[in-house]
Amino acid sequence: MTATGLPFDDIRNLLRELPPVDEDAAGRVRASLRTGGGEGRLGRLPDLAAWYSAATGRAPGLVARPSVALFAGTHGVSARLGIDRPAASLLELVEEIASGAAPVSQLCGANDLGLDVFDLALEVPVGDITIEAALEERDCAATIAFGMEAVASGADLLCLGTVGAQADVSALALLRALRTGADGAAEAAPEETALAEEALAAHAGYLGEPLEALRRLGGREISALAGAILAARTQKVAVVLDGLPALAAAAVLRGLNPAALDHCLLADSGFSNEGGFEALLPPPVCHSGTRDPAGLVLAAGMIKSACKVASGAAEVAQRQTAAS
């Protein structure tokens, strides 16, 4: 079924007109690493540096302002999982991050990363997707637009994830609806899988268009993540993703434009083992096995280091050229 009205039109237009990533910049980075003799012995670091330059258009490109943005929202379906006070339980996690007690907060402080947590109307859960749509189209479009504000911090590497796991059922359902091959089955508890299947059955016949599937199944976090990913692309900001909701948001965008994720990488293998996520994105940056937003910081450190090595190689290549 096609979309139901006008609110999504601006989103579709943006996705049709996405700027391509800069493959020439990536090529220059690889060339300087080959000249410096580093490309063959640095493992994946050259790939990460080339990807960052392609995403940002800078060659070499140093990561100067990495930042983590996390989105928190509540879901009507959470009651089916025995979560009696979804807003209160999620607010505790948000406050832990804000106080600096959470691992992601500590790692961001230690590694000079910015950290923002976006509270998406925690007291107002989206609809129970097993019986109704999560959001109306206008509300979904507004939440996508809100997510675009994540780039306002001026980050040149934006690390995106969620707080808690309340969006996982929605993410599972959405990934399956979009037939990405990344259905998250390896990570899902049986009750989550059962609820995702209920949701798919409840909305059968209405999930053929990605944005319509998003507003029916996705909820606020996934909608906001989609907006953040999209805005980052238009602003030439590289993106690292972590968690099932972020993958579901990415799948929505790729469903509308196959090149929509060229500026994105997965952070960590903790949630992606055996999940088929290579259907959406390249292999994860890190393999620490963590299932926490802290994995975003670890991945950012790897990318930052890769870019530093590439910048050094470019300086060596320039000196050699000048001396010859």
C-alpha cells in the first residue's frame, strides 16, 4: 500500500536527492596509505579512514568532534513484556547516563566525546503495535524531523543508539517487514519474537512502503534515528550505529534509497552476531561483544585512530613528493 498523505513527502524528497559520498576523497586516502607502506599491514584501519573521508568529503579527514546521541522512548507493547512502569524504568536509565554513572557516560568523558540523550515523551507510550499503529503519519514525520536536530551539535562523527531495549520488539517487526535479511532472530527473546509476529499480522497489507511501515511499527526512537541518519548524510557527517532500533531505522532509509547508508557503519558485534546484518551494512567496527551504547564509543575510538594514521601517511607522502 502507498503512503497515506503529505507529511512524509519532504522525507521522500530528501532521500531522492541525497548527495553521493566522496569516493575520490576515499581514493586519495588509500593512495597515501599505499605510498606510506601502511595499507597492507594495518588491518581494517585503511578501510575505516577511507570510509570516513568518503562520508565527510575530507582527505585526509581527522575526527575532531565525535559525539554520541541516544534516543529514549516508551512503547505500549512493553506492558505485554511485563514492564509495569515503562516510563519510570527508562527514566532511571536516562538519569544514570545524565549523572555520569553509566558506562557510556564514563567512556565519553574519558575519550572526549560529546553525549546527548533525547527524551521522546517518555510519559506517552506509542500505540501497542500488536493492535494499532505506533504513530499517526504526522506525528511520525515530526519525530523524524526532531531526530534531524542531532546534527546541531556540530559533530563530524555521529554515534547513534537508544536507551534501554523497549524499542526492540518494534525493531524486530520492522526489520522483518522490510525483508532486509537482518531480522535479528539471533538476539530476540522468544516473547519478543512472538510479539513482533503479532504486530506483522495486525498490519499485514500495509507494510509495503517503508515510511508507512515505520509509522505503524517503529515508534519514536526509530523515527528519530532515521531523521538523524538522514540529516547526517545531507550535512556530510559520518555515522556509527548501534542496536536493533538503529538498524531498523537504517533499513527504512535504505528501502527508499539503496545508497542511503553509504555514510554509516555498525559499531560493535555485540548485537549483530548471526543476525544477518551484513545485508544492510559492512561488518562492525569492533568485536568487543558489548551490548551497550558504550560500544559506540569504542568504535569511535577506532575510527579516530584510523583517521590519525591516514593523516600521518598523507603528511609523509607530501614530504616525499616535495623531496623528489
